[in-house]
Amino acid sequence: MLYINSMNNLEYAMQVFNGTYEDSRGWKHYRVKDKTYDIRFHSMTMEWECSCPAYKFKRGNKTCKHIKQIQENR
């Protein structure tokens, strides 16, 4: 594995590719600066997900401040 300045490969790749990457299943992954949460968007289903605790335990309106931040900056 390649490590650069104590970053893992995913963090490094996301810096190189403007903080996003798209996986083979069509999910576009984002990161919020200084956070390790995986925020992802699927363009076919228009679905957002986040790996933060606030998103995981929220009921009803499934969103969090990280998703909102990505949506505002897109």
C-alpha cells in the first residue's frame, strides 16, 4: 500500500480527484474537509447516504449536515 503523509489511499485519491470518486456500482463518493465520513450519492436513484451517526440514527427526513454541505457546494 502507498501511504503519503499518513493518509490512506482513499483519502489521497479523493484529494487528487477534487474530493470525489465514483465506484463501479454508480455511487459518487464525497468527503467533507477534515471529516472521515463517507457521503455518497447515486444519480439513478437520487439517493444520498452518509456514514455519520446523525444520519444512521435519524428517522423520517434522512439527511445530515454533511449531506447538506455537499449539496450546497456542488
